[in-house]
Amino acid sequence: MTEFGKEIVRIFGEACALDEDVTEKSRLKELSLDSLSFISALVRIEDETGLEFELEELNMDNWETVGDFIKGAEEKSNEIKRKEA
């Protein structure tokens, strides 16, 4: 897993209400995240990575696993880098 991915896993782990072992394979709906803690995690990810998520990306139902979210965030990051090059 990339450092970027590890950072996202860490942020989701810290956002959970319970002490959970969060991995790429963790299903978001099975973690102790409610909609507010999910949005809080996204805000932290935006702050720490410089990414900006679209409105439809703010719904936890749009992501099955943490790995799916990481993949989407990495694609968004790569798109920004391509535009800047």
C-alpha cells in the first residue's frame, strides 16, 4: 500500500467510534462510522492531501471498502497532478 493509502487508512481508523483494525479491505458500512464521522474523516483527508471531494463523493454509500475510497482518492490526486504538469 502506498503512503497515501496508509494515511487514509489511519484517518478512517481514528474517525471510528470504536478501536478497530482498519485495512484496505474494511467495509465502510461495517466500521463504527456514522455519516458525521465519515464527513469528518473526509475533511481531514482534504486538509492533509489538498484534495477536494465532489458532493456525490461525500456519501458513504458510494464507497464499499476503504480500498475503494483510496483508489478513488488516488485517481483524483493523479488527475490533479496531470493537470498541473
